Amino acid sequence: MKKQTVFILLFLMTFSSIIAQEKTKELITPPYLQKGDTIVILAPAGILKPGRKAVVLQAKKLAESWGLKAVLGKNIFKNGKHFAGSDEERCQDFQDALDNPNIKAIWSARGGYGSVRILDLLDFTKFKQSPKWIIGYSDITAFHNHIHNLGVEIIHGMMATSLEEKPEDIIETISSFKNALFGKQLSYTIPSSSYNRKGNVDGQIIGGNLAILTSMLGSESQLNTDHKILFIEEIGEYKYSIDRMLQSLKRAKYFTKVKAVIIGDMSLIKKNSTKWGSSIEQLILDVVPSNIPVLFNFPAGHEADNRAMIFGRNIKLTVGKEKSSVVFK
């Protein structure tokens, strides 16, 4: 009888533990910005060549037009050949911003490559005690993934150099970014693609750039996609490379228990010397289980229309025949 009781108790404890793990952890929302708050623009990755200084100053003016105080990282215009200064200089700017209680948001000037090189040099102790918004996309996915695992929401949105696009093409980009910063609801309705897999799903959205998602595999910054909604975007890759990265995520079980997949811009895809013979959409559908909803052509990524999203936030995803919607809760 005692053995039976112990067995039942162990079974219930194990079952409860599994159920607890199945639940999606609710993340911390950093304080939304208010007029008078300070936002810093810095460059944690690629170099800002002299000709791009004007657009960074334009971004500073944009933030100031919203009533914010905007400052620049001390090393933002440093020349580290491929990078905006040495790893130590870029790290110092980011660390100073993380630790400064007066700075309420860290806005990346550009992506490129280089965020991963400083990720393990950073101390997030003060950030975890007093979270703030980290903003960007593309290479900034490295920070997004890592900070998601620290339990804090982040903004996938425009960077300073996004202002190089034609003003008429980035109206929604700027508007949605401002709404995200100041705590207004984000809600998007788009035309449906014929490749979509229909469905209605509620869940926490995570993800980012495909290449960076793949590069995080095997590290403490790797995402757990179980019972979440995964967003992916990419630029400048061959189809075979996209397939290889998708297969890597599949083998890492990114698609095994995912609730849904949202595909953003797949921009400037290079032509293979040997004809590939399959669409990008089909490559994605091949790795996502057939019962999982998939939304294509969401306006986020490396195109001018780059709608802001809050990663780690619960959304309601509706993938319909004519129209589809993404509503942030």
C-alpha cells in the first residue's frame, strides 16, 4: 500500500512538473517610454561609415520630436574596420547603457554583424534588476534571443539607418515603432498568401533573423520554441543556405512543438548556380509540421515596411483565406 501511495505521489509530481513546463513563462515588460525619458543610440555591430552620420543624427531628431532625450554612444562612429569600433569599445557603450538608470531604451543604429562577439562580455546584472527596452532587428537578434532567455520582452523594430528609406515607404515602420515604445497596442491586418496554412492561435511570439537564430544553437542564447509562435526573416542568402538553416532548426526541434510560424521578409535571395527548383515558401512548409498554422509575407524584416513587434509578448494570430491578422495583447 505504501509503495502504491509513493508511486502515485511520484506520478502526480512528475505530471505537475510537465504541465508547469508546458506553460509559457510570462516575461517582464520594461517601462514604456514617457516624454522626458532618455534613449541611447549605439552601434553594437557593423561600422557606421562617415556618410551615415547624418542619418543617425536624423534618428536622434526623430526621438527628440517625440519628447525624448536622445544621446549617442561614445564609440558609435569608431572605425573597427568591419565593426563600429573594437569589441571592447562596442561592449563598453552597451554596458554603460545597460547600467545607466537614466537610460530607458537602447536603440541600435544598424545591424550588419558583430553583436554575438560582445554578447558574452556583457554583464546583465543591473539590467535584470531594472529592465529597459532593447531595439533592433537582423543581427540584433543575438541580443533578442539572449534577453528573451533572461525573461524580458524586447522590440523587433526599425533601427536608426532605417530612415535612409524613402519617407513615404516607412510611415508604418515609424508609426508602429513609436507605438511600441510608448505602450500603444500593436495590431496588424495583411492580405493572405496562397501558401498560408490557416488557423487561429494564441501564444508568445519570439524569433528574428534566420541566420542568427541558427548561430545561437547550442548556446545559452538558444530559444525554446515549445508552445510559442516563431517569427523568421532573412536577407541575401542562397536557397540552399536557407534550406540548410531551416533543417538545422528542425533538427534542434524548433518546429516540433511550436504553435505557429510567421514568415517576414525574405529579401534579396541569391540565385543558385545550380537551379534549386523550389520556392522559399515550400522550403519552410517542408520543415513545419502540417498541422501548424503558417503566415507568410508579414511586413517585418529588411524591407522599408518593417512593422514593430514585441518579442516575448502574447499575440492572437489569425491566418485566414483572404486576410490574416497579428494582434499583440
